[in-house]
Amino acid sequence: MLLIVRHGQTQANADGLILGRADPPLTDLGRRQAAALARALPAPARVVSSPLRRAQETASAFGGPVETDDRWIELDYGQMDGTPAASIGDDLWARWRADPDFAPPGGESLRALGTRVRAGCDELAGEAAERDIVVVSHVSPIKAAVAWVLGVGDEVGWKLFVEDAAVCRIGIGPFGPVLTAFNERHPPPG
């Protein structure tokens, strides 16, 4: 099973900011979310993580070695990184939604992100058919992994919402990958 996990909460997430390559730590709630994930999920044979601090902190909650794989890093939002999502103009959102090759100023396109995430998924699929692998990542790479499973284009990401500390379960069977759960939550106690 391939268990793709979104990192726990950061202050930027709580504040509704676009968070790409900026590298804030988890909040106290984010650390509790990471601990809850580690308790709820099966002990993985392998943990892979984005290089960003919030993903690394979440991955470390599983208690074993963490492999860093740059393919799982968040989309590069370029000049939009750190800005309130509500401040992005309707024209820019419309252009971005209409064209998977569009990249925000100084950033990365959804198609480029999809290409690198699909390569990461392909590399892990054989092993995930035999044992549990946890990948700790971010909103956009998780959406790209779902597109990989479903065999659809990267534009499907606009139709998905990924919660903080949510789990996407991908089974690998004789006919390929199957999405078995999306946005699975394991909230911390109290």
C-alpha cells in the first residue's frame, strides 16, 4: 500500500496563505496531527518525504529513518508564495485552471509537477504492492498522485481538496494502482 500523507498544519496553512517552497515549521497542532498519523497508520516499511521542513517533521513522527525525495516537494508558486489565496485575481485563477502548462510568475506548471510526481509513484509502485510505504508530501503532489492513479490529466487537481494531515491510500494490485481512500483523517485526541 502506498500511503501518501499531507504534512500537519503550519501557521501559513492556518492563515490561508499560498504555501509552496517557503519552509515554515509545524504548529503545535501540526505536531499533534503528525503524532496521530503515526499512531493510526500501519508501521511502514519505508518513509519517504519532501525535503521541506513541515513534511520532514511529519515524517519523523513515524520514528524510523526518513528518505528525502525532491519529487515530492510542493509546487513552486513563485511570486505567489506566501500571499493570501483570496488576494489572487480571478483572471490569474481562470488562466491557471484552463492551462496545465501555465506557471505562475517565477513558478512551476501543474504539468511539470505531475511529471515528477508520476515518476515518483512509478518508482514506488512495485515495492508498495508488497509492503506499506508512507510518503509525506503536500497538496499539489498529492493531487498529482491521485491523477496518476485515476489515469487522468493534471487539471483534475482543481477538483480536489486535501486537508492538513490527510491520508490518500493507493493499493497496488494486479491491474495497477487503485485509489482506496482519499482525505482520510486521523485527528489528534483532545
